[in-house]
Amino acid sequence: MRFPSKELVEHIKDAYPAGTRVELLQMDDPQAPPIGTRGTVIGVDDIGSIMVDWDNGSGLSVAYGEDRCKVVASDD
């Protein structure tokens, strides 16, 4: 796996600030929450993974370049 540049990590941090609501689109992990699960971003780490507090109680991060999520409105 290639690590993203510092500039790209900053871009991810700007796009997914803490408190942002997201919906899981893809995660290749046997412990992954079901696709469509929503959660709240708690931060972005130094390798660009989006740390999420999933509504189902999971704490798996969305790994940059491997997994996908999208921003959703908090009242959807």
C-alpha cells in the first residue's frame, strides 16, 4: 500500500472534519459494518484513514485507497 502525501492527507482532513456524517460504500474487511451503515467522523490519521464512530458500534476506520464512504447530511 502506498501512503498518501502530506498534502493529500490535509485534503482528506479538510473534506472529512470531525463531526461529519458519512455512509459506508465499500470496506474489504470481515469485521466491516454492513454497506450503508452511517457514522460520525472523529478524525483523520496521519496515513489518511478516516476514523469513524459507526452507528452500529463499530470503530473500524475507512482506509485511504482501499475503502469508500460518502458524506451525508446529518438529518437524512
